[in-house]
Amino acid sequence: MISCGAAVPAARTGDTPVPHRGKEENVKFLDRLQPLGLLGLRFGAGAILAGYGYQKVFHGLSQYAGYVHSAGMPAWLGYVSAFTEFLGGIALIAGLLTRLASFGLVINMAVATKVKMGGAHFLASGAGWEFPMLVGLVCLALLFFGAGSISLDWVFFRGGGGERR
């Protein structure tokens, strides 16, 4: 058995022994897969948010504004919230202006979490506040990390939505 610090025996005569890779080097390849992780986060959160936003915008926008008003906020914020979810979700999927979209979505999900916390328990069936909190935290991660290299942000801005380089 070979320990982490031992040299691997040469495969052929004349080959120099290669030191065994440490535990850190064994998972270093995962660093190269980070763009795929960000793509997964963007697609997952974007699809969920665009789907919920689509329902609100195209199938009951005024009812949603009424719900927001009944929660103690101005009704016009319901319109802002619905369009933020729909357009922000599409932006996340495309990876376009990801940090700007994530900023609006973090605020939207923080308010949704607070409203849900008003009368529901953490894991309440169908009415818990864990789901908007989780989506908000994913958007917060995207706000900090940007869209990654598999995105339109990378194509247009070479980064997470900042200045063009």
C-alpha cells in the first residue's frame, strides 16, 4: 500500500518515480468545473423564478398585486415583484446582467421570505418560508460570484456583468 508521501514505483526501467498526489491535488480538478456549477445554479434558479414570474405576469397580475397589498405593502410593488421574477429569471438563464438581476431577486426573495414567515413555520407543507429563502440565497451566491464563463456576461463583459474589457 502506498501512503500519500511515498513515491510511486517506476512503470518501466529507467522511468523516474512520480510522487503520489496529495488529497488536495486529487480534487483540484473540481476547480475547472466551477463554471458548470454556476451554470447549474443559474439554470435552476432562473427556471424556477421565470416560471413563477410567468404565472404571475400572464395569469393573474392584478390578483398578485392585491395579495401584495393585503400583506401590507403598496399594490404597485406586486407588479414590480412579478416582473422582477419573470425577467430576472430569464436573465439568470441567459447569464446576462446576472449580478444586476440577482440583486433585484435577492431583495424580492427576502421580502417573500419575510411575508411567508409572518404566519408559517419553516417546513410548513405548501406554505413554508424555506423555499423563497433558499432561492434568495442562490441568487445571493450568484450576486457574489457572477455568472461564470458559460454566460452572455462573459461574452459581452468578460466577467460577471461589470465594465466591458
